[in-house]
Amino acid sequence: VKGRPKRGGFYYPNEIWDSAAYQSLTKSARNLLHCFAAELRWTGKGTKKRYTNNGEVSFTEIQFKELYGACSSTYLKARNKLIEVGFIKQTHRGGMCRGDMATYKLLFVDGCLPIEKRWRQYPEKNWADEIPRPKEQLVGVDTQWKKGETGRKLKPTLS
């Protein structure tokens, strides 16, 4: 795949592969999960490996679109599904200024506390309430239609 280093990778235990959370993912959600896992950086060797940037992992819509040729809504649906099943948690919203990206914590990697591994509870519980919603629209609030109003003029123009 263009833009991805040849070396490196991520090992998924069978527990993740066989989980109801992973099996419910769409192809694009699985691709995004793999992209997030590829962004992890670690220190140490062998069994003493420790992830240094979990909680600060980001993979933008633009990167996803360039890599897979998908549209923005595909990225958003995939990200929302990963949050819903408990594989990722958003730690920073992003979008406030240029270069301000959303960051995520991966909840399926070694080093997460057992209580943080939400994906194990998925069929009984989901985290759809943590999916980020669009910010409220503030432009044009004063000129929007109020409840009970119409666009019809009150006084006739011809008398």
C-alpha cells in the first residue's frame, strides 16, 4: 500500500479476532483500526515493549482518503463504529486551528488496564453516546425560523 512503511506491523491476539466487537466491524472500520495500530510507537524489546504514544494516536480523514480512496463519510462511519464497539476512545477533539488533529487512545493494546478494554463487553454494552457530534451552528441563529413562524408575509402587498 502506498505511503505505508514496508517494515513493522501489529500482532492481534485471537481473543480480538474472535470477539463480537471485531466481528461486527465493517471492512473500512477494520482498515481504520489497522491504520491506528500502525501509528503506535513503542520503546523496549521483546516482552518489555511499552507503547509511548497511546492516547495521542491520530489518523486523519485526508490520510484515510488518500490510502484507501474512500470518502469522508466512510471515515466517519468507521471511526464511529470503532468508538461504539469500544476499540478506541477520543482523547482530543481537534479541528480548532491548522494542524490540530483529533487524538485517540487504543483500548485493545497491551498496557491498557483490564477495565479500559471495553471491547470485551461489547454486545451487552456499547459506547455510542461517546461518538463526537457536530458542534452547534452559531452562524445565522438569530435569523433562523422560530417555532410557529412561516416565510409568508403577514400583510398583503395589494390592497
